Amino acid sequence: MNALSYVLVSPYTIAKSRTGGVVARLLSRLDLELVGAQMIAPEGDFVEKFAASLRGEVPNDVSLLADYVEANMVPSGGRRHRSLLLLFQGDNPCEKLTGICGRLYPEHRDFDSLTGETIRDTYADLIYEPGDSKKVSYFEPAVLTPRSQAWADRDLALFEDFLKSQENIIKNMQYPDPSKIEQTLVIIKPDNWQYASSRPGTIIDMFSRTGLRIVGIKIHRFSLTGALEFYGPVEAALKEKLAPVFGEKAREILEREFKINLSVDTEKVLVGSVGLEYAQDQFYRIIEFMSGKRPDTSPPREQDWPGTVKCMILVYEGVSAIKKIREVLGPTDPLKAPGGTVRRDFGSNMMVNTAHASDSPESFERERNIVKIEENSLGSIIRGYLEEQVFPGKA
């Protein structure tokens, strides 16, 4: 059965900028598909329901998780705290996610048994009072994930109901000088999602050195319409830059092949034909790379359908967010990017350059509207799954 389960990354893990490490570990070791992601910041009512759901399970460490949720996921000091909800789909997702996240049984938390193999081995803590192996003095689970499908289905129903009233962009901070605060949009492009890989998480980890906060995240599939609108400004630039170059190359090839000298007027014709067609083809390649479809070969009725490739979109917030993110990203051409930048480490060429980031406040506003950053499909994916496989006939 193609079931759904989740991993909830804890507020402490998010605040400590360990998000990328957790995501990298999950994506590189799973044959499940990450189908949804959303940053949440719950209020007390949902936290109570979620903790009660956890207490319905038998293992002793589940009560630890419930106590943790009640103490750490509720707002404090008037501020809601961010957690990251990741939704995975595939065969036996609960068993596979539990294996990677790790368990919390005391016998598995001995120093000598820690190997760093699981997420909790690396990021979680379970510390007992000296001389008292039954009294916990400190507990941080790093991630929460259900161990059975029944448990997952019950929690997913809670999340689906909760998400109906939630915005995709978290607004939980009051800054001393809001005028210095920016938001910027990052796209982790489709080349990072072709196979199980730590790359998306590693890229998030590299961006974390900016000290910026992730306030929004979602999995997105560009439609042809969306990709054409998003990259529309690139089309004219490509024609202006590439058409003269390849018009001149076409003239040189013809002169060499036919051993004739062509006039300037003929070269202009070649620029307006061969050169422009080449530039147009390069633009269509970009659109195909981002959506999985070419505009010139796809039926009109499919223009607004979700694309066949996916990306991850994140919104970062903080002082000088646009500048900081672009410094870590590196220039468009990976070969010209400094060492240690995202594009230098992971980019292949000017098109397959692994990630995008807004280059100005105006670009951010334009791009956020195109990708509809305020919307997130995670809730509707859960609803569809529950209606089809868990509660059929109750829709």
C-alpha cells in the first residue's frame, strides 16, 4: 500500500539550525518520496490534542514524547515556536522512518552504544539524574515519527484539521527594527531530487550559516504556465546575448563549408533566424528543466497542470536576507562561483546550477506571487489520502 507517514522536526532542532542535517539524513537513506513539507507554529489547543494522541500509545518513551510536546511545542513568552512537518509516501513508511529517526529506549541511549547512525543518535538527548535511572533530567527527541500506520493515520487526521486554519509563512517574531528585516525566496531545483541524495539537506545546512530563519517551506511542481512566468525575464536576455553569437557562428560555418564570403546583411538574417531559434531553444530547455515539459511540445490543455519534476521552495527571513543568501549561493555560473558556495559545490552549468535565490526585494515579491508561497498542498495531500485509504466513503 502506498501509505503516508510524517516526521516532525522539533522546535529546538529548528532553532539550532539542524534542519538541513535532519533532512539530509532522511532523504539519503529512504526509498520513500518526500511529498510535502510545511513549517508550523501551533497554538495550545492543537498541542494538547497531539500530546493526548501520543499518550494513547503503549511504549514508555511515548509518555516522554507527550510530556515534551506539552512543554516545548506550546507558545512561550507570547511566541509560537516553529516545527517542520515532513510528509513521506511509500511502502511501510512508519517502519522505515522509525529506523532512520531512531528509538528512545534507555538501553539504546548508553554512551558506548551511540554510533551516530540514526537522527536521534546524532541530535537527540536523554539524560537521567545521577544515580537514578528512572528520573529524566533532560530530554530532547530532535524528531517525532509514529511507529505504526494506525498511529500515523490518527496523527495525520489531527494535522489535516489543524492545517486548515494555518498560514504557510510563519509570523512569530517581533524585531527591534523591522525596517532592517527582509524575506527572500530560495528554490532547491529539480536536479537535486532525481535520486535519493543528501544534497537538498546539505544545501539547507549551507544556507543556515547565514543565521537567517526559515519561515516558510513547501514542495512545489512548476506548471508550464508558472515556469514561463517565473523565467519570463530570462527569455529576452537570452535572445539579446545568444542570438548575435550564434548568428555569427552560423555565418562562419557556412563560409567554411561553402568557401564563400557572406555579407553583413546575411549575418543579420542568420542572427534573426538561427541565432534567435537557438536562444529560444535554450529558454525552452530551462522551462523543461524546471517543469519537466517543453512549451513547444506540450498540449495547450496541460499548460496549467503540475509539472513532472519537483523542487523545494523556502522563505528565509532576517537582516539583509537577500544579500546573505546570495553570497552563500554564488553566481549563476558554477565555474565562476567561489569555493564553499552552493553552486560551486553542486552546480553543473549555468542552467543546472542547483538553486535559485531572489536578487532584490522586487524580485522576491514577484516570485512569491508566481509560486503562491502562501499556499501549501501538504494539507490537501493528507486529506486525499485519508479520504481514499483510511476513511473511504466518509468524504
